[in-house]
Amino acid sequence: MKFADLLAQFQQSVLSGTDGILPSIPDSPRQDKETLFDVYRDAYRLRLVGILRHDFERLHTFMGDKAFDTLAREFIETHPSHDPNARWYGVAFPEFVALHPRCTDHPVIGALAQLEGFLNDIFDAADTPPLTLDDLASFAPEDFGRLSFTPHPTARRIDTNFDLNAIWCALAADEPPPDAHPLAAPQSLLIWRQDLDSHFRVLGAEERMMWDEACKGVSFGVLCEMAATFDDPDGAPLRAAGYLQSWIASGLLADARLG
């Protein structure tokens, strides 16, 4: 057998967990070939578990070593790696977790995996210059009502039935997370990347409504009118301007245009 063929067979046996390479491996004076090969096979799987632990750090902390590693090993057996870049190995992990029979009775686990997966994904999203206050200043004040905005490609909003914000903050601070009881109303989270960091924050009901409508291309003038029907009409323009300024400061918008 050619050396290249031997290497390919060895790699395939490591990746698939099969013993096809064993006839080509001699026993050593100190150990049988099955044990020798298991060193490589186990090391590969431990490396994949380590990748998932790194990419889903908060989920790992929340679940604990044993429960997380058991789930990770089941994922590894059903999801072989096909990309040389380890970053992409766990892309399907949140969906796997959410649908896993052991997690369906504890849906907060799937929700936390989804949030962490989104944060990973937006970190690697396309680089697009964000809208700045200087860009906005190029428009005449009388035209502001006609402005509509495009969300930044890294920005997305999700709804969750759990207080993921409180759970995440506790895990990040190395503190026990609060009990994961379903909320009376969904929690809206806005997720985005700024510079080289991924972020998320909770949206209030009015800002959530305005963000969703702004993402549909609704003009700033109409957004102000919608805010006036949502809460105090007299303060609506100021509230809308505050949201807009916050979005721009966080790099949540990609551009502004006249409608």
C-alpha cells in the first residue's frame, strides 16, 4: 500500500471511528494496536469536544462538564467534520441541542445554545461600514422625516421565552444563574457586532416595534407617528431620536436614504 493511501485510510478510520486501519498497524512491544489507535481516535474526539466547549462557553457552564460533553459526543457521532476550519464545526450544534430528546423538557438549553450560536455567527459576518452620525449630518434637517434605514448585516433580533439576559450575565460573572422559568411575555434581544465584539441587549416593547418597522424600510417620520400612538405623543419625536442615536452609536445601521 502506498504511503498516501495508508494516511488516507488512517484519517478515515479516525474520522469515522471504524477499525479499518487496524490490519495495517503493528502491535508494539508495550501495547496492542487497538489501544494505540484508540489514542488517536479519542484525541480527535476530545479535540472536537474542546471546540464545542469553546464556541458554546456559556452553554457549557450552564449544563456542566458531564451533561455538555455527553451531548457534544452524540453530536460528534452524527455530525462529522467536513471543513478544515474548526470555527464552522459547531454551526449545527444549536439546532441539534434544541431538538435533542434530553433537552426538549428543558427548552432553556436550546434557547441558550441558539443565542450563543447567533453571537458566534455575527462575529464572522461580512464587514460592512456602519452608518455614522457624520453620515446622518449630510442630510438636511427638513429631510429627516423622509429618511429610511438599512440594518447592519450583523444585526438581528430574536425572541425568547426565558430571561436569557439574566442567565447570561450570571454565567459571565461566575454566579449561579436564576431559575429558568418561562416568561409571561417573550424577551426580545437585539444581537450585533461592534468592532471585534459580539453584543446583545434587551429591547423594550416600543423600541422593539420601532426596530422591526425600521428594518422594513419605514421612514423616520412614520416611526415618530407610530411612537406617538405607542406612548406619550408629545415625547414621541424625542424618544424616536434617542433610539436612532443609540442604534447609530452601536453600529446597528448600515445606511440611510431618502424615500
